[in-house]
Amino acid sequence: MTQPHFVSLLVARKRQFALLFLMMVPLGVSGALSSEPVPQQTYSVPSPALDPAEVVRIQVEALRKNSISNEGLELTYRFASPGNKRYTGPLDRFTEMVRSAPYDQLLNHRSAEYSPMAVSGNEAQQVVIIVDAGGEEVAYLWVLSRQTEGAFKNCWMTDAVIPAKRAAQWQLTQRFISTERLSAVSTQLRFVFGKLVARMADG
């Protein structure tokens, strides 16, 4: 998809995407898009010591550094939740999926910026803005959950990565956060979304 097409689509769905972005933010959270990495040890497998923001960054960095032998994709797959793997696995199928649109723009991308992480109980969500290898800016919604049983109990793992053009519809059907919480979202995060739309439209 070309950048003008993506931008026109994003602007056309501004209200839906604005609702998506606001619904992802729990009470009391404020902040701005960040490109700074979270300090962390090197983890190659899920661990209860990792918070959801660290899991997202591990996966995004693995995709950025993916090699011809797909080591980055293999690492990314390790952090997919068991429920995710039931639909996207095994690894060969997952690799083929990520190497195809609309996920291929994540591979060997130039840079990434992260919205504030929204956490509600055992669920978490974060928007990641990617500048792909060709210089196009695209957005993805990371959806995570903390596992409550099995070998990965208490580990944050990724349930889905959703391109922004599909995320608004998905978010509305999931009803992740109530209307009461939506009405209390911080002014600063509304400003962040406005800046994001303006920047992508100007680009």
C-alpha cells in the first residue's frame, strides 16, 4: 500500500482510530510517543520478569534485525501466546505470514515509536509506529495478555499484532475499556493522537 493511500485511509477513519487510541489508555496514564528503548536484560524466551512494554520492544527489535535465516522471526514467535500460536503456527506458517503484507513492513524497518502502554488487569495494548525500510510510516496495535496457567504462567505474551487500518473495527467489537473509562482519558494523550494524525497527513 502506498503512503498517500495509507494516509487518506487513516484520515478518513479519524474518528474511529481516535476512539481506538483513546480506548487503549487506562485511567491515570499520560505520556507521549517514545522511541527510547526500555533498559532490559537480554531475554530469548518469555519470563515473568518482563513487563508488557519490554515484550513489545523485544519483538519489534527482533523484527528490525531479522536476518536471512529468520532468527528475528523465530525470536518473535517465541513471545507469541499459546492462543496466538494456535492460529499462526507453526513457525514456518508464521514466517510466511509475517513476510507477506501487511506485516512485511515490520521486517528490517528503520525506526519505531511507541505510544504509552495501556494495561487493564491481565490485558495490555500498545500502538507502535514503524518507519519501514522504504521510509513509509505505518501503525500497528500490539495486543498482549499475562498468562494465567501452563508453562508460561505470569508471563506477558502477544495475542495479536493488528495493522491500524483494521484495529478500530477490532477494538470496537472487543469493547476493551468501558465508556466510563473512555470519558476520563487524559488531555495529553488526545494531544498525542492529534500530533500523530497531523504528522502522517503532512508526510
